[in-house]
Amino acid sequence: MIGRLRGILLEKAPPHLLIDVQGLAYELQASMFSFYRLPPVGQEVILHTHLVVREDAHLLYGFLDLQERALFRGLLKVSGVGPKVALAILSGIEPDAFVTSVMQNNADSLVRIPGIGKKTAERLVMEMRDRLNDWETKIGTAISPVAVNHEQPTQEAINALLALGYKPAEARQAVAAAAKEHQSSEAIIRHALRGMLR
């Protein structure tokens, strides 16, 4: 099991990352919550990881803090929730907000996340409640997006939303609205997601 990586961030194209660890490059996927807080390309990063082994692939997921990884692992134990859905959940709602929704039995707020229907939302609330009793609010709610020098941040943002399960028309519309006020792909993604979850 690969539990932690420390290396140089070579590429980031939401939700995909490439990290050089002493000459060996690892491909990972990260939630938007972690993605917003990544350092610029070329700098060192430390990620806590979770490896998913399938017959056709080994998939590595990265998180900037242990709490988010623990939440990801808890989501994987919910019936009908796989890594892709778990990553979409952590990208569509901040961890603290997810925990609050679960503890307050607010399944409606989870239905707004792409790929989460009413039955799945209700199952999340029911099955995750006991697992979140010890949750401590250590993750700050203020996320500072890091500006990245990319030629087409809007296209990167659209690609990220498509990877999270949003429909092309929804993604383009949300990105267009967010791009009027923001320039970096991370900021556009963050505000586009917030706009669609209202």
C-alpha cells in the first residue's frame, strides 16, 4: 500500500496530478478541495494517498490532509459508492459541509452533487452518521486558490467539471459565469461548483 508521497509537482490538470518522487513519476487524482490548496507546479508537495486496485488498473488518490483521506475511505464503505463517486462528493462539497449535512440529516444538500441521487444521498446520511461522530473541524473553510499560469484556464475548468460528472452544457455555463470574475482555473472551478450547488 502506498500511504504517502513527497515529491515535486510536475503537472496538475484537475483532477489529475503528476508527482516526481526521486525520478519516479506517480499519477494521482485529487479532490477539488485538495486541488485548490496545492502549491504551484515545480514545488514540493506532500500527499496522503489511497490506492485502489482493480483488475484493469491501479488507481492512486491523493489528499493534502489525513482527515480528508479518512473521509474518502469512509465513503468507500458506503454501499454503492466507489472511488469516482467519493471523489466527486469531496469535490462538490467541502468536508466540513458534508459532515454537517450528514449530522443534520440533510440529504437534500447532497443531491446537488453530480452523480448523487436521492437514494444515494439518504444512504450516505444513514451510513456515514456513526462514522463521523469523532469528526473534528480541523479543516479550514477558507480556501485560497493558487493562481496557475495556463493558457486556457476556462477549458481546464470545463474539463475538470466534466471529469466530476457534470453535463457539458452545465459545465460550460457555470465556467462562463465564474470566468467573468476569476482568472485561474482553480478559482474558476471553485466558484463554478459553488454556483451549481446553490
